[in-house]
Amino acid sequence: METIEALFKERGEEEKVWGSMVKQTLKRRKPGFNETYHGFRTFGQLLEEAQARKLITLLPDEKSGGYIIKSLAQED
């Protein structure tokens, strides 16, 4: 979640944050990162779980077949 938050701050409101961008950034921050270690076959599944837990909102990206992260959950 920290990585997604940082990308939103860095890119601003108007720029899209793609799921693939999040994974690339995660791998730079933590080179040993692997979604399978956390029980997911794909990074997309990890993002879907984050959405199911109401941490983020996803939009499907028609061109890539991946996801665009529309927003982070709003804290009360």
C-alpha cells in the first residue's frame, strides 16, 4: 500500500497508476518481491484481493489486459 500511495503522490491526480507500474516499483524497492510468496499466482490476483478488502479501486485496462488503480480507500 505504501508503494501505491507514493505513486499517487508522485504522479498527481490526473496521471494513471497501472498495476504493472506498481509491480515494477515494488521490485525496485524490494528486489526479492514475488507475489507467489504471498499466495498469489499473478500480480493481478494480488490487486484483486486488495480491491476485495476495499483497500483500492481497480479499473480493467482494455489495452494491456491488466489493471489501472483508480483510487485508494479513503480512511475515516
